[in-house]
Amino acid sequence: MIAAIDARALTDGTTRSEAIRRLVELGLGKAAPAITVTSTAKGSADRAKELAGKTIDKLTDPAATSSDQASRKRRLVKGPEEFQSVRRDRPNRK
């Protein structure tokens, strides 16, 4: 079980004790706190965003105007509006 907790902590970029605290909160039915983004995680997120943008650029409709392409890319990167409030890596916008 400790190995699983350590893996979870590594994935979240936190310590073992922080991972245990979050897992206990989840088990008790409390809402999970927002994930704290570390510099390593932020770098990974930036890299993922960059790669996603390049992939989207390759798949764009060449017949669409540049403003339409940019608008479509923004919508894809932001995700569906219904799911934006449940993302744990961003503050809730109500």
C-alpha cells in the first residue's frame, strides 16, 4: 500500500504525507483540494500544452480562416464548458 501511495504522491508532485491526507479526505467524502502545481509539474503542463497545440495545428482545416482556426484551437485546448468547473488544476470560475 505504501508503494501505491508513493506512486500517487509522485504523480501529484507532493509528499507521501500530503498524498495520504488527500486520500483520507477522499475516503471521508470531502472535496479534494485543488492540486498545487509545482515547478516540475508546471513545466510538464507547459510542454503538454505546446505539444497539443502543434498537433492541433497539423489537423486544422486549411480552408478555414486564421481567426476560425485560432478560435477552434482555443476551444479544444480549454475543453468543453461543462467540464471546466470540475478541473482540479484550475480555480473554479462561477
